[in-house]
Amino acid sequence: MTQSFDSGWASAGLDSALDTADTPGDALRLPPGFALIAEDPELGPSVSSCLAEVEKQLRNAIASSDPLADATSRHLVEAGGKRIRPLLTILASHLGNPTRAKVVQAAVVVELTHLATLYHDDVMDSAPYRRGAPTAHEVWGNSVAILTGDLIFARASILVSELGGEALGIQARTFERLCLGQLHETVGPRDGQDALEHYLSVIADKTGSLVAASGQLGALFADTPREVIDVMVAYGEKVGVAFQLADDVIDVTGLKVKSGKAPGTDLREGVPTLPVILLRRAAAAGDRSAADVVALLDGDLSSDEALAAAVAAVREHPQTREAWAVAQQWADEAVAALAPLPDGVVKQALASFAQAVVSRDV
């Protein structure tokens, strides 16, 4: 499971599904929900300007005098990306004072952290492509890709150290959760641990943690009240989980054009995603139709025909509708977490975005 809310939130994730401009500051092509920002005469230009500055500082942060390090570090930045995390940082800052320079620097930190996880994730997943380009390990090998991820983490650490002790603590705790999430995903559930509980904890760590930190840092450096910061943490955790749960279902419902991900990829690789977990649970409880689908999943899916049959069987089973309902519940909880925020475009955009990651009406 690649968490990219690109992983993961990273799974792959959010960036793979929601198309926005690769040109910094192009507010007219922001993701669904966030698109209404462009219609606001004050918020639109402000967010656009901040995103342009983030892009500039991001490229400066990864630049290196070493030719190899410079080329490998620029690889994913120049491949594009949706900059969802910096956008959340900037949007959260508009709940307070968005003009502080530390807001943009914090936005650069969260995107650097995200980029670094992608280098590592792609090695662990043996992914051949990322954002339409060959992955770094395909070009330079696993060791160089891993070291590049480490280097980018180091650059993020330098920048966050300049933001003060609280920001450093947020970054350190987020980094810890990212690592633990990957570790727990790699080793699987403990003996006796519920598979769904384990899975939700993994995606909360691998995807939700960095999304939450993105909003948290934006609100923090905009001098918002503590309760607003707490709202952004709760919202980020829930919207990150909602995204990845929906991404799981998209893999088995044939939404290749919308998601950019070939249907059945996770099924073929044996990834224990939400629909499969629910199917196995139903089969263990005596559901014969679920047991038939599980037998199909446990068979040989190497051929395109066998994979297509498995995708169709999972898509048509009631447990897949249940998986959609679970994802929707997390999205609804993300919206509910926004209740304490003042009414306005920022709140509306955050709520609309939470629903968009589940509906994927893009």
C-alpha cells in the first residue's frame, strides 16, 4: 500500500487522484473543494502568491552543489505534483495571520518531508513510475534513491529547526509516525490483532499524520488560537484516512481514468486493502459469496483475464459498498471536526475537499 496523500498519504494517494496545476500558484486548477478559493477576490490571489513562493523555496531547498545529489533530489520535484500539503498549510494560515514568513517555510517543510517518503516508498514497493516519470530507483538504483530520500529529510530538518522548538517537535513526532506506519505495514498485524484495526492504524500514521501536521503548522504560525490548531490536527488525520480508504475502493472499481491507477493493482500484489479485509472478515463469518471471492483473490492473478475477473467480483460484492460507507464516514467526521471554525471560504473549502476525496468527482 503506497501512501501518498501522492502515499499518504505515501502512498501514493491524494496527488495521484486529484488533478491540479503543476504551475505554481495556478489557483484556477486547484483540487475539488479548494477550487472555490479561486473565486474569492482576496483569498484566491493570496493563496496563489503563497504557493508560488513555496515552489520557489522548495526548489532552492533541494538544490545541491553535488551534481548527482542535485539531479536525484530534483527528480520528483520536476515531475510535478499537487502540493496538497503545502496548500493545507497555507489555507490553515488564513484562519489567522497568513502573512508571516514562517508559514511558507512550514509549507516547504511538509512538502519536503512528503517527497522524501516517496523515494523510500517507491523502493519498498518496487514502483516503476511516479507522477508519470520513472522512479528514482529505476534510474539510479535503490541505494541512491534511499540516500536521496534521507538527504531531503535532512533538508527538511534544517528548515524546521529554524522555525523553533514547537515546530521541531511536531516534525519529529510526525516523522516517528511515518516510520512506524511503514514498519507496521511491512510486518503486518500482531498475533491476535484485528486486521482492520491494524490497517487503520497504518494509514493514520502513513497518511494522516503528515496531512494533520500540514494544517497544524499553518495554523500555528498564523497565530491562531490553540483550539483552531487542534481542529486542523483532527481534520487532517480524518481526511487523510478518508482519502486512503477511498483509494482502496477505487483500485477495485475500475476508476482508472479518474484515479490514474490501473484497476486491481493492489489485488494482484496481495495488498490487504479495505475491501479485501472486509471480504475476508465476512468469509470467516460464514458468508459463502464472500468466501468465493476470497478464493478467487487467493488464486493466480498473473493474467489480465484473471485479474479482471477478480476486480469484477470484488466490485460487485456488497462488502465493497460497505467499504465506500466506511470511507464516507471518515470524510463526514473530517467535516464535523471543522464545526468550531468560523464560517467562511476557508471552512467551506476544507469541507468540500473532504467530500471530494471520497466522491472523486474529478
